[in-house]
Amino acid sequence: MKFGITRKTSNSTPELKSFRNDVNRLFDDFFNLRTAGLFDSEWLPAMDVYDDEKNFYIKADVAGIEEKNLDVTINGNVLTLSGKKSEEKNESEGKNFIFSERRAGSFSRSVTLPAGFRQKDIKGELKNGVLTITIEKQKPVKSEKIKIDVH
């Protein structure tokens, strides 16, 4: 599933933002065309994508995932974050869950980046369960006026 980048404004109330996020996730899940089996544990980490004058930033909530189980790739202008969150083996033995909301399994999430970034200047940092990817923007090429003599 691919996501475009949209610019957020801070004019919304927290309740409206929460509602908007819930609706977006509902549509993301509904239009996910992969088959879901009875024991399918696929999930998608929450992500924020934003920019400033110098960089694009992607933040993803990946708490509980070891660094060795994360993979970030760029193909063209599509950044893909994939990984695997392992379930603790002995955690459920001998227990009758009333409900369980914690997820485990593999995921893959792609973001289409706008043109104008430097592929060689990408940095990633995993801190407190949040993966932050910083992608440097290319400096805009200054256009110059050229006089062309027509004969």
C-alpha cells in the first residue's frame, strides 16, 4: 500500500485529529487487498511524514521491534519500511486471555516521497521505540536567464 505525503495544519482540535486518524486507518485497512487469514497477525506501525526547509522526516512507532528486524529501503522515490515483531514464546502458555490487543508478525509500509531528495544523505535513528528517518532535500538549482539571439 502506498501513501502520498500531505501537509498537516495545526488548526484541528485533538479530538478531530484523533477522529481523522481513526477514519484514515479504517480506509487503509478496508482497501488493503491482501488476504487476511483467521490467524493473520499483520499490522502497520503508525507513521508521520513531514518536512522542513532542509529535510523530509518519517517517524514510525516500532516499539518492541529489535533493530536487526527492521529494514528500510528506497526504490526510486518510494521508501519502504518493513520488519517483524516477534511474539514472546512462553507468554501465553497456561493463560486464558480476556482480550489481547498486542500484535506480532510482519509488516511492510511504503511512502511515496516527492522528487528532490538526496538518496546518499539518509539517516535513521531508533530511540524509545520510535524510528526517525531523516532525508536531506536537494538544494534547488538556481535558474538563470540566458539571452538567445534569434537570426
